[in-house]
Amino acid sequence: MNNFLLFSGTSNRPLAQKIAQILKLNLGNIEITRFIDNECRVCVNDEIAGNTVFVIQSLSQIADQNLVELCLIGQALYSLKAKLVTAVIPWLGYSKQDKEFRRGEAVSAQLVAKFIEVAGFNQVLTIQLHSEKLVPYFKIPVTELSTSALLAHAANLNTEMVVVSPDQGGKSRSEKFAQEANLTLVYLKKERNLTTGEVKITGITGDVAGKEIVIFDDIINTGETAIRASEFLKNHGAKKIYFLATHAVLAGLAIQNLKQSVIDQLVVTDTIFIPSDKQISKLKVVSVAPLLAAEIRNMIKQY
Ligand code: R5P
């Protein structure tokens, strides 16, 4: 017998519930509790042996805790003899730490990939990774979905818009986005102070005066990139700024600063749960549930 089961960690249950609803499945019975000293305890209560299982867990704040929770779920499913277990990780926390930026720094993303494998997961399904360095850190297969069509649709693109690549790291992502949308592309030169995190835009390759701008980034973390790039573009005559990003990390004072910024419209997804106090009027949230459900359905068909 081969059943398909869907489990959710605690980091983004609303997204897991949406996926379950689309797939017409119930979320599996799992207890995730914490001892008085805050250690996590996981207990899977369903029959698992021989079944194909998907576990949905974003590694959002607090990433350490959500990672351990995911790994404990993987270990429990492994010990119950699941046939194949997929870690569905809409937002891969720690992925920003994908290289040694300063001598002596841990390459955290590489170790996180190992944790996920060792926990017993057979494959990973994720969305719009921060960089091309990440997939090779995994020894298990990784399927990465793109949000470009989803976000482009949500932003109502028109043929007069100009795509702006905010930094060197986003170059190939922006090029692909501009090509798919058949729009012209302009590059910004960005410098970030690695100690303070402050961002400075120091150059631009084209003319944006009187144009509507669309920026397609992977993450809004502190909001510095979005805010400084938009300020720079408006100072160069841009008419309207649509800032699209897959993962709304929105750390620290990001949402307050974005609210006061010159950005006209922010479009993000729900790979990370966004609490109501962060849902400001210029922030539009589109769900990745249909995208993930379609890929899970596709994977199920192959088993
Ligand atoms: C840069 O490499 C990324 O693509 C994002 O632009 C960056 O991580 C966003 O971070 P923040 O919001 O802190 O500027």
C-alpha cells in the first residue's frame, strides 16, 4: 500500500493548510511541543510505514528552532519506516550564509544542508533559492520552483516597464525575469557595508526617467536593498516602483522603514508567514500554495 501523507511543522501552518486543501488531503497527526527548558519534542501519531510523506516547514524566524523541528520530524518519520520523505522548505533559512564572507566565518548553508540529509529526508522541494551555490551543498535531489510568473502576474506588468537588477547577485535572476516578460533591463551597482548592513547604490547602466520600474529580488530582509534602490531610481526620475520579492523575511524594523519608503507597491509571497501587524497597505501577498501543490501532485504521479 502506498499512501501520500502531508505533515506541517509550526513555522507556516496557514501555507500548509492551503496546500492540503488544494490536494484534498488532511494534515497528518503530529505533536510538536516544547519542554520547560524549550527543547523541542516531536511525536508522529499516524501510521507511516511504507508511505510517501511530505513535510512542510519554512526555516523562518527563529530559523534555528524551525530547523531543529524539521530535523526531528524527519528523524521520527525515518524511524517509523516511511518509504520516501520530502522536505518541502518554501524558505530555506541560513541560505544567505552561502559562502565565507570573512575569513573564519562558518558556511552555515552547507551545514544546514547536511543536517537535513542526516535527519533522514530523501529530497528537498524549495522555492527561489538565494544563490546557485546552494543546490550543490545537498547530496540529495533538490527541486527549486520559480516565482517569477506568479509575481509578474500579481504586479500587472505592462510593456512600458523597465526591469532593474538591484545588485550583482541578482543579475541572472533579473535577466531571466526581463527575458520572460520581454522587458528592457537596467543594472544598479550596489555596495553593502558588511558590518552595519547599510546599502549604498553607486551606479546605474541606463535611463529610468519617466519609467515604471519593476525589481524582482529573492528576499526582503532588512529592506535596505529595496529602500535604497528605490530612492536612487526615484532620484533618477523613475515614476513608479514595484518591488517584487519571493521571501518576506522582514527582519527588525524592515516593515516600518518600507512603509515610509518611496516604494509604491511591494509584492511578496507567503513562503514565510507574515503576521497581521506586518501587513501594511502597500504590501500585496500572493500564495505559493498552488505552485507547491502542483509540484507535489507531479511528484506523487511519479511514485
Ligand atoms: C542580495 O544578495 C539579495 O538578493 C537581496 O537583495 C538581499 O538579501 C536583501 O536584503 P536586505 O533587505 O537586507 O537588503
